[in-house]
Amino acid sequence: MKGKSSFADESPLGKDYMDTISTIAKAGLLTGPRLARLLRLAKKTIARMAREDRIPHLLLGGHTRFNPQTVAGWLLAAQQTEVK
């Protein structure tokens, strides 16, 4: 009998992408550089996306932080949009 496939196995972006989302969701508030490392993007890209309100973020005392659960949800929503 064949085992059930997980959402990660069915994701067109693959298991590594879903592992990244899982890692992000478990983290505390993230800095831009930390999020950039997790997403394998340049720090400047994350900063620009936050400035342009293209990625969910918080401003705390003039510092940009990212709520990991919100970012994980945003990534999943973006993935669903790409699949359609």
C-alpha cells in the first residue's frame, strides 16, 4: 500500500521550500538579514520588499522585524497564487 503524500511532496516548489517555511514559522521575530539567509535572498532585496510593503513586516523602534508565522503564511499564499 502506498503511503500518503504530504503537502510538501505535492508542492511544485519542493520539499526544501516547505522545510524553509517550517523553519521560519518556528522562529522568533526575525531580522532582515536572518530572513534573507532563510529565503536565500540578498539583504537588500528583503529591505526593499519591506520598504515597498511587498512583504509583511513590523517596525519596532525604527527597526524592521518580521513575524515568522505571518511570513510563512505569506509564502504559502504566494505559492498558491503561483500554482493557479
